[in-house]
Amino acid sequence: MRRVGARTPERLQEAIGEALLTITAQDAFGWFIHCGYRSPSSSASNEEGER
């Protein structure tokens, strides 16, 4: 945020919005996997295997 010079609340909100537009579906998916969440298809197969 420093690089874009977001010094006011309005500019900070604009900068965050611009940054969010750069996040791809693959980025988001990777972030959730990194946090320990599984995709619904892998969770379902794990549940079936544990029975």
C-alpha cells in the first residue's frame, strides 16, 4: 500500500480493490489449500475412505 501512496481512507479502499482484482481463482484455491482447507471433491473422497 505504501507503493501506491494510499494515504487517505478513500485511496486505501481504492488500492485494496485494485489489489483484489489481481487475485486469480488459482491464487485463491492455493491459499485455501495452504490454510488446510480441502476442496469439496477431496473432502468427500476422504470421508468415504474413512468409513
